[in-house]
Amino acid sequence: MDVNVNSDLIKSLRRTRGWSQEHLAEVAGVSARTIQRVEGDGVCSMETRNALGAAFELPGIELDIGVVTQGDEQVFYKQMRRARLGFCLGLGSAGVGVSLSFANGGIDAQTLGMSFGIIGAVLGASFSLIGFCTRRFQQQRALRHR
């Protein structure tokens, strides 16, 4: 069964180590032609993917397309924290603005209530979306580590 791998990642890992395609082939126990094919079109057998992973001292699945590395995982969670903070600050500021406008007589009580309702709905939808993204990321990570 053939699998797709990230050919750019494989090239990068090989070049970082200063390896030729022939040397990688030798370390992985595959032919040089196999390395050329993998780096060219990103398709190989599961056995080749696992052999390349072993050569790079990585789980073979880390070479798959779309797999997130440990560094990317930390970046993801950092971005999610910033997103939550941004939403809270933005909507909190909107709430303060609406409250000050009400206090100064700029809006009536009905508009104040409607404004806070909209702010609450936007906040709820935003956190729901962030939660969905985080949960999806965690599920993909769990599948990757099976």
C-alpha cells in the first residue's frame, strides 16, 4: 500500500544532515532510485516510509503530509491562547464602550441589552470555534501517535 509523504521534509532532513541521496538510501536500506522517487513525487510504500523514519530517528508517520511537528504543536497552542485573549479583550472593550455610551445617555436600555446580547453571542461562537479547532488538532495528534 502506497502512502503520501512530505517530500520537502525528507529533502530538508537529508540535506540538514549533509547526506546524499545514496547515503540516505544506504542508511534506510532502500535503493537510491527509491529515494529519488520519494523526493520527486512524495509517494512510497509504508515500509519505505518507516525505513526513512528510522534513518532520521523519527516515527515514520512524522514524514506524512500534513503531520504537525512538536514545534508546530507549541505554536498552535500559543496561537489559540492569543486568539482567546484577543477575543476577550476585543469584546470586553466593546462591552465597556457600550456601557459608557449608556451611562452618558447615548443609547437606551433596550439598545444596551441588545448590544450585550450580540457581544455574548459573538463571544460564545468564537470560543466554540476555538474549542472545535483545538479538539480537532488533539484528535489528529492522537491518531498520529497510535
